[in-house]
Amino acid sequence: MKSTKKIPFYKMQGSGNDFILIDNRRGVLKGCNLKDLARTVCHRRFSVGADGLIVIVPSRRADFKWRFFNADGSEAEMCGNGSRCAARFAYIKKIAPRKMAFETLAGVIHAEVMQERVNVQLTGAGDLRKEISVDLEGGVRSGHFINTGVPHLVYLSDNVEGEDVQAVGRTTRHHDLFTPAGTNVNFIQVQGTHSLNIRTYERGVEGETLACGTGAVAAALIAASLGAVSSPVVVQTRGGEELTIFFTNDGETFGDIHLEGAVKVICEGVLYA
């Protein structure tokens, strides 16, 4: 008879993005297939449910290292809101001090925990491509691409609430222009020189999420490259919470990119696997 493994976990959310976090520095997940575990525990009807799974492991060059898995089991290079949750989790569990650094597949992330608010500095942004013509069912639409740790396409909109995020997002995410990795897809509406609204279709979740940290950063940088906004940019997410993006830019080159917002603990408990 197979024995049941008991796995301590936290569930946290940042701007409506929710994650399951597990401290695996002492091997509590030994023998587990992490991709399968992510698919199982992130399922909202059969388990705890989340947008992603974050596993904390030791690091030789930072306070800790993470492995981040989307709800479909795919491993991602980076997740902005996930990184903020990981930082607060590490601080709560005394894994790292208030100012910390941790490894991701996108590079070393620096973070600062300020009670419920967490500020993370992204590793950078690149591969900016503007005015990409995307063939969609309803015709050709112009989008703008940037990689903020993961790939993002940004569509500007005059009515973000009226966008068919699911249909257009899915088609764009799998479009031949972005193979083989695909892309996340953001729909933004500029509200002022320091504010915009956003809706995001996330790769790996394969649907609209209440927020996306790297998507909010991509939106702010794209809008800045088009001359529509300047730092800092307050991004209103689908979940109703705000993310603040800080950056410097020299023409179309961006630096010192920070993502800041609230992080909340939802619950802690034990998973049975």
C-alpha cells in the first residue's frame, strides 16, 4: 500500500495571482515529479487550486533558489507576482532577510519586503519589437512585443473591458509569429501619463488571470516606448488591485525595473500527496 506524503504549504496571492509555496530545502518533495505535482495541486476543483506552484530550494549564490511551475505543469523562467509572493514567504519563514536575492531561470532577482508590500527588481527587459502585424480571425491587429523575463505581446485598446481576451489571447498565444515558446498576451488602455488598465491572457494558465506581474511591467514599458506614459506607472489589474512599475528609459532601452504591490497570505496547511 502506497504511503501518503504530507507536505507543508502556504497559499499566497499578489494582486489576484495565487500561488502554492513549498519549502523544499530539506527535501520534503523528494521522489515527487514537480510538473505532475503542479498540475495536481493547482487544479481548482480537485485540490487547493492556484495559478502556479513555487518550490524553494537551496542556492550557492543567493539567499535561495526557486522553481516556478504554471498550473499546466510547465516550468517558467520568471513570474513577477510569484516572485513577490516568494519573497514574502521567504521572509516569513526566516529563509531570507527583508532585503534578499534569489535565483530564477531568468537570473537573480532582488527583493525587499515592506510588511504586506513587496518590491522586486527584475533582471531586465529586451527584444523590444513594435508594430507587429498579427493575423486574427477578425482581421490584422498591431501588437508590440517585449521580454520581461518571459515573452509578452501587448495590444493597445480603446475599450479594454470590451476585449475578447479569451479568444484573441488564445489565438495570439499560439500564433506562428511566436513559436515555439508562445507568448503571454496583454490588452491595455492608457488612462493618463502615469496610469493604465490591463487584462492578461497567461501562457501556462491558458486563460485570463486577475493579474500578471511581468505583464504589467511589459505594458508599462511598451506604453513608455510609445510615449504614452512615464515612470512610475500604476497598473490597474483585472482583480481590482494596483501594481506600481518603476523604471528608467533612454529611448527604447530600459533599466532599473521594479515591480511593487501588496502580497497576502491566504492560508497554510498540509498537502497529502
